[in-house]
Amino acid sequence: MIEFRFDVGDLATTSFAYSPLQEAVFSLRCLHDPARYPHHRPWLRRIRPRLDALDHELLITLTAPWLWVPDCLTPRPERARPVFADELDRLRATPPELLDADFRAAYRTEDALPPVVARGLTEPAAFLQRIVEALDAYWQVCLAPDWWPRVQSIMAADLAHQARVLAEQGAGAMFAGLDRRLSWVGGQLRLSTDDFMLQAPWTDMSIAGRGLVLLPSLFARGAQPLIDPTRPPTIIYPARGRATLSEEPPPVTDDALVRLLGRPRARLLLLLAEPASTTELSHRLKVTPGAVSQHLAVLYDAGLLSRTREGRVVRYGRTALGNELCR
């Protein structure tokens, strides 16, 4: 069990964010153990041929066999919705001496270090530059074109959901809803470690005015902390809706619904059991955002959908009438 101790005011500085760099690094876990991440198999099949043109020898070693990642590769975001290039610049500015400590903490023993890592740590500045270049190429070739837009939509929807739970039900319900490992007891946040592959090297942390940041991830099997307790307090938890990454649009089997709405609109209405943006829907349906937008407008005008704005993003969800119609 790990206990996060909150002082007066610490709850007020607890916040959510997502990190494209974190997701890029965590996605390398799929190369170690694809069976643990079934929702990513379609994406993994698509990118396999592209990996040969990248620094595959290095990329595979950025995750230990037990799926720990050196903390310096996933710095805590400085804002809620950072862009990959800015986070890569932060990684590039990492003091090279941190690489040695963080890789050894992730791999736990000297003998476990892969040869490419052991050689790289003898010249940490050059090794850091190689890591940055490898991750940048991996992002551009395998993630940015069609994977990240879908993932970003899932992340944004998760953050919107957590904000709604916090506003309507309070912090206790919000923390408990993030993952079954988390519980809010007596004003402290507890993280169960019973099913950790390897136990964390510490058991408690004081937030102490540093702010706790909660990060959704598509590659977390449960809530998890950083390896190093001296780093800014961070908890990574499984993102809601991650299963939709491999989801095909549901078949429309209700002829009456199709006759009433037409097949495209019936399919959209069925998809919107969970709120989604026009961009996310266009990716899932493999049609243009313009086509999706036209159908959404018709469904909204008919009272079957509601919409909420989060910054520049508009999310649509079914109304009670839309739910009844789908039943």
C-alpha cells in the first residue's frame, strides 16, 4: 500500500493532465508484451513494418521487461494539454546525469541493463540525444499520423468526465472512480500495490504543497506512481474509453431505426453512448469531419443529442430521447 498524504490546501492543487510523450514512451510496452494490450493490436500490426527503419534496438530498451520506464522519459506535464514537441524539448534539457540513476532504477540491477543502455550510459549526453532522436522519429512515423488524434480524443473525454464527477460527487468519488486500486480514506489517498508486478520501492509520500497531477494512460493496467518518490507527485491511471481504440463502428441491426434516421445517422447515434467530438467520430467511422458534422447537426436539431464545449472542442452525447430511441 502506498499512501499519499495531503496537507491543508493540497486537494485544491490536485489537477489532471495528459502527456503525448508519456503515451509515446508507454506505447513501447506493446513491443514487450502485445498480449497485455489487446486494444492496440490493430495499430501494432500497422506499424510493425515501419519499426525496421527506426532505432529499434534502442526503442525496445526504453521499457524494462517488467514494463517499468525510467522516470526522466516521462516528465510530469507543465500544463494540462501539452504538445509533443514541447515535451520533447523538456526531455532534451534533462541533465544527462539523471539518465544513469533513472535507467538503473527502472532495470533494478546492473546485470539487467541491456548492452545498448550500458554502453550509452558511459556517454550520457550523447545517449540522451540518441533517445530524443529515436522518440521523435517514432512519433512522426508511427504515432502522429493517425494514432494520436484518436488517443487525444480519448484523453480529452476522460478529463471532461473526471471534472464532471468531481463537480457532482466530490473528490472521494472521483478518486475511487479512477481505478479500483485507489481509495480516499480519512483525507488521504491510498494506492493498493497487491497486484503490482514488482513492488514500488516506497510506501508513502507527502504532497507537501507540490500539487498532485493525475494522468490518464492507454497503457496503464491499473493506477501506478513514478519510481522515484522525490519527483513531483504523479499518479497514472487507466483512461476511460481506451477499448474504443480498436472498436469498429457498431452494426445497425434495427431496420426501424435505419428507416427513421438513415444508416449513417443511426450508426452515429449508436456510437454516442459516450460523448465524443466530431474529429473522434470521423476517425472511428473513417469518413470526413464535414460529413459527420452535417449528420450531428440534424440529430442535435431533432433533440437526440446534446453538446458541450471544452475549449475549442465540442462533444456530442445522447439525450434521454436519444437513449430511448436506441433502445
